[in-house]
Amino acid sequence: ASDVLPWGQDECVVWNTPLRFASRPAAWTSGTPVIDRDGCTAHVDPEVWTSAPDALGNATVYLLRGADGTIVASTTLPGVDGGFGIYGGAVDANNDFWGAAWSTGPLVHVRRDDLSHELIAVPDPQQSFFTVYGFTIDHAGRAWVGGQGSLQRYDPSTATWTSVALPPAYTSLSRGMQEDASGQLWVAALSQGILRVDTDSASFVELIDASMLVGLKYPAGISVDVDGQVWMVDTEANGAHVVDPETHAVTFVGGLVGPYTYSDMTGWALKNVVGAPEG
């Protein structure tokens, strides 16, 4: 476009906070719940989590003020690196940060209240040594980690992992993923299409084959919108594949330039873990 403004003059950029290189994950909190004068619960002062490796074999997790990008707090996680540090991140209902380090883990949990943390080893069921890529948190606060030909769920209430039994033909890297309102997890499955899994039973439901999509090239992230439509961003196709989960009708929305979005681009994941408004 001809109206692109110089850096610092574009009103679409609300704030910018320089951090270390490769600060990949971004996960907004729901903010602080308050009761308004009508007796309804509102959430104010949301914050955002992110993380970056420090080039010394560790990762720093940052908590920033959502309004202006001020760093509220940070903590260092020793030995969490993998080159990119924590690759994907999300929050749970407590606004705690969860993430997983590329490409073999660990799974990371940082508590909002006191910044205490735990590091959890990620199994390698396929012996692929590429066990961590896609990541999300579901409605029950369980962490999902996608790897090469694998998809695993960690339940913090029992401290146990469950590996989804996927078809032998599924060999793709499980990339961006998000759960919908029906408890179905949708996963970008590279050249194989879109993987669908039930979150409560951790069972395979279906694989929407690439032949059903429009010019599938190199999918990255997935998000669900308020109508339940599944959006899968395709970097090399310069757009997104939009799938109706009931009919499997597919449309393609173009006009993007090399989109590479993994985060909660619709805001649905945050709503999914926080719940509906109260009052």
C-alpha cells in the first residue's frame, strides 16, 4: 500500500518493548476480575506473557503490562533453550504461563502469583527428537504439545502425559493448534491437512485431507473464531483456509503476505480457558 507510515508514526502500533532476540510466544492474560456497579464481573488491566532465550542456555519469561508494554516482572529458567527457547505459549484459568521449548522440551509452567516455576520433561513417543512445536492449553487447563507425527496431552492435576493414538499414515509435524467450544482440538498438519482430536478422551477423530483444502502449501497456525469456524493460516499461500467444522465446507481468504501466525489470533483460546462473562 502507498500509505505505509514510518516506524513510530503508525497509530496501529500502540507500544513496542524491545526484548532479546527470538521472543516467540505471546499469551495475554484475562486481567484482574472486578465487580462493577451492576454486579457484573469485568476483567481489567490485562497483561501479556512472552519469553526469549538469553544465548547462555537459559530462557527468560517476561510479564508485560498490556496497556503500555512495561515489563512488570521476569524470571529466568535455567537450561531452557533449544536455540529458540520457549517456542509456543498460552495461559490457564489462573493466568499462569505455560509453554514448551523447541524442539524437545521441557514443558514450562510459570505461576502468575509468585513467578515460581516447574519444568516438565516431554516424552518422545516417536523417537523423532522433534517432540515440541505446536502448543495450546485446553478448557480444563491441560497442555497440548505437537511433535513430528505425534500429539501429547499433559494433565497438571495428575502430572501425567497421554499420547494420542494417531493413524500410522500421520507423519506430519503437528504445528499450530486450538480447541473449539465443543472440546475438539484442531491441528495444522502441514501437507496432510488438518488434524482433529477430542480433548477429553485424547482420541483421534479425523484428518481433513489436503485435497479438501484450497491450494494447501505450508500451513502454520490455527485459531477458532466466535462462530466456530476454523482458520488455518498458510504462509506460502499468503492467506488462510477457513473450515466449517460441521459441513467441512472450505473457503480461502487471501490478501496476506507470508503469514506465520501461531498465537491466539482470534482471542478464542483465552476465552476458552477463562470462561464466559459473569453477571
